[in-house]
Amino acid sequence: MIKKVINFTAKVILVSSILISLLFFCGYKYVEYHLKKSLSTPLHHIESDIHKTKPLPDNILDTFNEMYKTKHVISYINESLFENRSGKYMSEETAQLIIVHYSSGQNRYGFPKLVLAHQLEQQFSDDQLLAFYASNFDFLNNNTGFYSASLHYFDKKLEDLNKREAATLILMLDNPRMYHPHRASALERLNQRLELLGY
């Protein structure tokens, strides 16, 4: 009798597991379909844009990796970059940027972003996603991307920035107003964070 109960329970668990897995798979494919449908620019064009993005120079990548060597993971750009989180560090931020800039605005938050983030993780490295994200980020004052921001804020090419200047631009990814190097109201906060990082 006990054997029958155990066998029956095992079968129920197995069938339930299969059904749940199938349900999740179908749900994922459904959301993926609607995500692709909502993007006004086809995904293959976006993928092409990421491949074409100019790589970031070594001084920026080195500084970024140095800043996040212990807390290297970033999941939500609108929360502190210094929060330790799980997942690839730029995939969700890049997905959010793509959805906001390339879609009709129907799927700005939630599961579609996670689906797109997962797709990006399969196709691109963290450095590629960071380069694409940073190249399309609004650094205020009509400056889009690291290269433009570097010239505007420091009058230098991106590859010529020292570590403190590179760290400033990286901090601006968190909040460009909060860490603005030319605003008196932001300077104290910026200097405190840079000192904390050792720059």
C-alpha cells in the first residue's frame, strides 16, 4: 500500500513538473513573440547596431571593471550601481534602452525586458552591451554617449581620460544629474563617491 502511494505521488510530481515547465516555455515564447511585434525596429537591425558599436577603449573598461571588481553586477540602472545583484551586468539596462528607444512604448517594463535581456546575453558579451549602452546613454546637454560626453565635460578624447575622469562618466550612468561634474550642487556628492572608490 505504501509503495503504491509513493509511486502515485512520484508520478503526480513528475507530471506536474512537466506541465509547469511546458507552461513556462509557452509563456516565454508568447512574451517573446509580443516583444518582437512591439519593436518598431526589427531585432536583427538592433543586433546589427550592437555589432557595429565602436568598442570602448581599455582605460574605460579597466576603470569600469576596477570599480565593480567586488560588486560587478548591475541589474537596474535606476537603482544604485553599487548594489550587488545577480545576472549579467548590462543585459537588462541594454534591454530597457532598446525597448524605450526602439519600441512603440507598449512593453517598457517587466517580463518583456527580461526576455530581451536573456536574448542579448546569449548573443553578446558584457563589454559589447556596455559599449552599446554607453554609446546611446543621454549624458545631458545634447551629449549622447561616452565619446561625446568626454569631449564636453573634460575636453579630451575618451581614450585620454585619467581614471578619475573615466570613473566620473561611469558614475553618470547611474544618474547624470547626481554626478554632474560641472554642477556645484553635484560636486560634493561626486567627490565623495570618487574618494570612496579611491580616485
